[in-house]
Amino acid sequence: MPDHIYYTMQKAGSPFLDMRLLEYAGEDWYPFHMPGHKRTPLEFPNPYSIDITEIEGFDNLHHATGILKEAQERAARLYGSQKSFFLVNGSTGGILAAISAAVPRGGVLLMSRNSHKAAYHAAYLRELETVYLLPARTDFGISGSIQPAHVAQALEDLPQIGGVFITSPTYDGVLSDIQKIAEIAHAHNVPLIVDEAHGAHLAFSSEFPASALRCGADLVIQSLHKTLPCLTQAALLHVNSSRIDLDALGRFLGIYQTSSPSYLLMASMEQCIRYMKREGRERMFDFAQLLRQFYKRAAKLRHLQVFEGSSCRAEACFAHDFSKILISTGNSGLSGKELYDALLHDFHLQMEMSSGHYVTALSTLMDTPEGFLRLGSALEEIDKKSYASAPSAKPLDAQAIYQIPKPGLSISKALELPSEVLPLKGSIGHISQEYIYLYPPGIPLATPGEILTGSLLNVIAQCQSQGLPIEGPSDIGSHRIRVVKG
Ligand SMILES: Cc1ncc(COP(=O)(O)O)c(C=O)c1O
């Protein structure tokens, strides 16, 4: 940033920018989290100098015919899609538009239960009936892959299903067998949408699992900002099929995205695409080597344990993207939050997230050898201090987590009805008007429209007593939940 701008802001005393963002950027915190650029800029001008709007000669994202059309065509060529759209409010907008265009209003969507909330919101907005696919269970305690056989069974049983929605890779890096699932969906003439928000990098290296784009998915949504060097919110929606009505897709993108798309963001997508075209393959190869060295070192830890996809049964985890480094507390005696805090406060390593029993380091091709060395050394130090006899928490009732409560109403019907707030204990048999999430494994315990059961409430109580984060209900701290008025 030019000095004069920096000093003007300093004088004005902008607490958010100066005291937090700039001060933070000047310190030695290492980012094992999004965005994927890791605060290493690609060649980029002063943001103010290129922040324009849709003036003469600069095209219009919602009816692109000029420079933005060409930029999107370059993205399509790079990824090998038939057509690609720039998304300026993340994969969220792409998921909303993809589901809306692929499944008719009031239709039926077959979706993985561990889907991002945008998929549930699309079902709500389009008044869809939702039918769920439960991910496999893994020994590590995260959600595993979706089984192709379950997709086949659901499509046999319910010919009214209008679209299939799968998240692959998940936030934890777990992929499903998209090729098989696409074949099954297409045999029923149903489009497959893949939420590949965490997989924009996969297309650039055979050291990583294959992208859904190469496996026959009809629509693929990718967050460039998560795993590639691109500004936050930048994402792509790819179309690879004639099963999708492009007019409808364009219409929904126009509804869900801002009418003032940022030229900064779109320029950052263009730069990212150019960078990946020129150097992506080479940089991904080097990145994979760094990861291999890191995993080799981590395999020697005595108490902490780094997840390796190859340790899972194939049906539980079809493939794992090893750039998502999941560090289990193992028998260290630490909780996930304690490990996260130790890495943060003692070593200035900012992780992506912590859960009950592990932390996630999100790595990308922009990470440095020094970053991996710092993480490896920190884990070794923590591992040395750890004690082998961890107080083992009572295992959660997996049966209740990995089952879908009885459906009562569709999400949209439940959310439109009058509601009341009840104490959790008194809510059994009522229809939830809220989502209840536990992470991991990242599947909702309940969604609006589902009937709350005794075993579900037991799981919630158990999670809360173990300090595991239950999220969703607005008043969960007071053990209350909003339900459809009985
Ligand atoms: C699996 C998954 N899908 C979609 C999204 C939404 O992506 P975005 O933040 O780009 O809108 C997320 C965000 O974390 C995600 O984890």
C-alpha cells in the first residue's frame, strides 16, 4: 500500500483497519486457514485504482458480452467446462442458483445430509422436498463418502427426484465416487450438482484426487478463494452438460448475486486463472512434495495423530485431499480446542478450525516450506509435552447422529408456519423450526420440518456436557428451541 494512504488512515485512526487488520498483517501469525492466497499477493494494482462499476466498455456480469464474457471463457477453457460463470458472493450464490435451475419449483432434491447450509436454503426458497443421503461413518469421527449404491436406491425408489446434490470434497477433504454417482444419476436422466467449494485446486495435479469436472458432474461449484490465490468471495460455477437450462441458470444467478459485482473481485479471479494456467501445475507438484514431507514427519508423532485417507476403509472414504490436514488429539490428553489454542498462542499458527477431538490446518499451494516446518516443529513440541492417558470422553451416540429424524413437513412449510419457543426437554414430538448442527461430523442433527425425538435430545445433552459445539438454535444456551406451534 502506498505510504501516503497508509499514513492518512493512521492519522484518521481507523481501529478496524489499523489496529486489527494491518497490525495483524505485520506480525508473525502463520495462516493455515482461508483464504487460499495466504496473504501473499499475486501481481495486483492498488484496489482503488481499478474499483469501477459497469461503465461503458466494461461489460455487465449479468449479461456478459465483452471483457467479462471473455474472462469467463478463459476460466472455462482452463477447467475444461462447457461454460463457467464468475461468482462474486462465493459458492453460496452458485449453490443457490444451481439447485434452483436444476430442480423445478416444488420438486424433489436428493442431497447429502452433510451439505452446506446454502443447499438447505435453496430447498427452502424453491419449496423442494428433500431426501437425504447419509455419509459413511469413519473411525476418525468425521463424515465419510456418500455411497453410490445409496444414490441408486433412492433414484429407484423415488422417480420424482429431480436432482442430486453432493458435497465432494467436504470441509474435511473427503471425496465421494463422483464418476459412479454421475453414471447412476444420468441413467435416471437426473442432473448431478457437485459442491466442490473446497476443490478448485484439484484440476491441476494428479497428486490430488480428480475434480468432479473430470468425473461427469453436470454442475460444479468451486470457491477460488478457499484453496487458490484469490480474494475472499471469489468463486466459479461450471456447467458441463446439456441437462441444465442455461437461461434459468442465468436468471437465478441474477437473482442471488448482487447487482453491483465487484471489479476488484473479478480482476482477482482473472489473475488467479492466469496464474494457474501459467504456473499452476508446477506449483501444485511442489506443494504435493511439501505435503508428503510434512506427513512423513507427522507420522512419527507419538500422541497426536494426523489423518491419512489411506487408513480408512475404501467405502468409508473413497479419497482424501491431503491438503486438508486433520490433526487428531489422539491420546495426548488435549481437547481439540486446547490443541488449537496451543498452536495459536504458543506458536502463532492460526488453524482453520477446531472440533471436539481434532484441528484442521488448511494448506494451499501458496504455503511456504517455512510454514510447514513451523507446523511440524510445533506439533512435535506439543506431542512431547502430552500425556498418554487422556480422560476418554464417553462416545457419542453415533446411531442418533447418523440417522435422520422423522420428517414432518418440508423445510419451507415448517418455516412459514407460526412458531413457539419451547424448553428442549418439552420439545419431543414437536416439529423443529431450526437447524441443529454438530461439527464434526458436520451433518445436521435436525432441520426445520423434522420431528424432535428423545434420542436426538440425548445427543444434544451429551454434546453440551462434553463442551462440543451445538449450533443452530438461537437460544440453545438456555436449552430452548423454536418449533412449529402445535
Ligand atoms: C462445503 C461448503 N460448501 C459451500 C460453502 C460456501 O462457500 P462460500 O464461502 O464460497 O460461499 C462452504 C463454506 O465454507 C463450504 O464449506
